[in-house]
Amino acid sequence: MVSGEELAISDQVPDGLSKAQRTYQAIRSRIADGTYSPGHRLVLGSLAKEFAVSPVPVREAIRLLQAEGLVHFERNIGATVAAIDPLEYQHTMQMLAIVEGAATALAAPHLSADAIAHATDVNDRLRGLLSAFDPVAFTELNHEFHETLYLPCPNPRLVDLVQKGWSRLATIRDSTFSFVPGRAEASVAEHDQLLELIRTGAGQEWIEHRARTHRTATIDAFLTWESTKHS
């Protein structure tokens, strides 16, 4: 018979994964949505009991998370959720602001009507999440929105840089909105403004500026939140 704990995991992750992979996905999801906040201890025995597995897959899952930089292991303390490095986050987001802003501007003339309609639909779905906020779902849709706008960029090197920036951001922490949920509403409104510039054929410099300031506003919101923890 399948236990309640096993059902809980299977609801969160794809079928066909090993126990270690399923446990990894479940723990990673909780780190991403803020359930396990920075400094939270990951106790092997407790997690094994909760997920109805032996300590072996839990240990392997924690090793994978440690390799990604999401978990730290300290002697006499054990595994804990890693704190976000504010400087690393700031540098990655600054890089993304520059390269993604440029890629979005260059992509604008190549966006089809269907692509613009899709981005508009995604942003409406983001707006629909604001009332019952889910930071992980919001982050996934946010990524889809921006990917729709920058992927048609005719410069493949620039697209590669943007994708590497998003990947690097994911190793720092998947969802900024877990920590700064109030940023989500402003983000959706800024998406509307960006889409309007693209629809009306605004100059590339205006589109790039709007895309870049959209990203730097998220940096500012995160750093403001970060500073309040130490005040």
C-alpha cells in the first residue's frame, strides 16, 4: 500500500524518477518556494520518515543540492539550506538586465503576432496568480514570458548569454518572489508596459530601456528586503 507521504511526493514530482531524484525534487521545491528558508536544517532521519524512504536517497538528494549550492554542510551542524549571496545575486541580475534587455530589443521586430499574443496570455495568467500567490508557479510563468520575448533575437551569442544568466540565477535561488512577493504585482504591470512598446513598434532603445529597468527594479526590491534582515 502507498503511504500518505509517498503520495505527497508523487504529487510534486514527475513519475519514473528514482527515490533519490523524487526526494531531491521535493526538497528543492520547498527551498524554492520558501518553505525551507535559509538556515533551515535538513535532518536525514526526519526527511526519510516524512518521505517514506530510507536515509540513503535523502543523503543522495542532499548531496545533489549541495553541488548546486542550495545546501551547505557543516561539521557538528549537518545540512542546512544555504543563504542567498546578495552580491552574487546582484551581479547575476545586473548581467541579465544588460544582456536580456539587449536581446529583447533585438528580438522585438522578429516577434510574430502569435508570440505577442502568447506573451500577453502568459502575463494574464501571472496576473491571475496574484490573488492566491504561488511564488514557484509565478516564477515559472515569468520565465516563460521573458523567454517568449527574447528567443527570437537574431544574435545567438546574446541568447546564449541570457540563458546562462537564467541558469546561474536558478542555482542561487529559483524564486525571488518567495522573498519579495510584493514585487510580483509591479512586475506584471511592467510586463504590460513592455508589451505595449513592442506592439506599437517603439524604437529598440526604448524597449531595451524598459526591459533593463524592469530587471533592475527586481534587484532593488530584493536588496531592500535583504537590508531589512540586518537592520
